[in-house]
Amino acid sequence: MIRPDLSGRTALVTGSSRGIGRALLLALAEAGASVAVHYHTSSDAAVRTAETARDRGAPEATTVRGNVREPDAVDHLFDAVEKDLGSVDVLVNNVGDFAPRHWEEIDFETWNRVLETNLNGTYLCSKRALPSMREEGYGRIVNVGYAGSEKALVYPKNFPYFVAKTGVIMFTRMLANDTQNDGVTVNAVSPYVVENSDEFPDELPRGRPASFDDARQAVLFFVDEDSDYVSGENVEIDGGWLPERL
């Protein structure tokens, strides 16, 4: 198991009160980072996650609320983290939104919400985190994508999600290029179907969904200090899945 040493580092995982975000945050806590549990509406779950993070080894753990679709809210949540824990050294852009319906059934408000949450949220949080990372000469950004996004999936159902996640991969590679001399790495982890998914396909690669631990291992590799030459990469956590339509 990969065990980076994040002692003295501060980590923020968006959407980390539950699900895969919670698992990733706890992995960073176990690695010794002080952690910020971000939530939008799940305050009770966020408090419980922060308590668990402290039990798992985080020197400090706090909760921060904010809608990552809104620039002012992103500024406020980063201000809160910096006040409580210091500047963010490790950022995991995990928060996302879905619209599991045919694209013709999706109104513009829903379309916009999915794109803003998945893509704009990644952009806004990364942009806010970068100045202090560049100043310090160290930073790790990991974006959560979706397996198959590099293959330009065109399924009619949940289409805005695929559009947004493809944009996340493009943004990851652009930002990796732009920060190559700053001591900052930017990578992506892209699961297929995860263990807490609402729906499962009839057939799953290797007979199971991706576990939280599968995603944890990839994130821990990317945030390790010794992985400083790995940037602009996307690891698909899909068990060898190949979509029928490319």
C-alpha cells in the first residue's frame, strides 16, 4: 500500500462529507495531513467525517461549507481553511453532480448545474489554490474524472456529465503544463462504477464495482512527494472496462 508522508501539509477534498470524497479525505488524514471536510448541505455528516479524520491521524480537521459553483463561495471556503489550517497544499476536486436522464429531458437549468458543479467547480477551486502553492513551490491537485471521458463518450443519457468530465481531463492537462516549473503537479483519477453508485450495469469488469480503496491508492500515489515528475496524467479506475461505443 502506498503511504505518503503528508505531515505538515493541509489537504482540502471537495464533497468529502460522504462517499468517495470521504474515503479520499480519510486516506489523506491517515497520511498525516490536516484536513478540511467540504460540504454544501450535509453538515452533520461533515462533522462526523472530521471526527473520524482526527481518529485516523489528522493533526487537525475542520469543516467548511460552500457551493463550488459560485466564485465568492469558493473564496470564502478557502479563506476558512486558511484561517483554521493554513494554505492548501493538497487539493482533491471531487464534488460532482449528475443528471441520469436522456439529454432531451434535461432542462437548461439542470444542464448548467451539472457543468458548473463538475467543471466550473474544478476550475474555481484550482485557481484559488494555485497562488499559495506557487509561492510555496509545492502543491498537489487531483481531479476526479470519469472512466471513458478521454474516449469522448456520447451516450444520450447523463450527457452533460460526460461533457463536464471530458472538460475536467482537458483542464487537468492544461494546468499540468502551466505549472510544470512551479513545484505543482496536477493529475486525475477517473473511476467507472464505484461501490456506492445508485445503479450498476448488468456486467461489471472483474465482477465488481471499483472500491473506495481502488481510488485511494491512485490518489495517494499522485500526492506523494516522490511523484513530483508525474503530472498531467489520468488513471482510469475501471477494471479494464471498454465502452461499447467510442
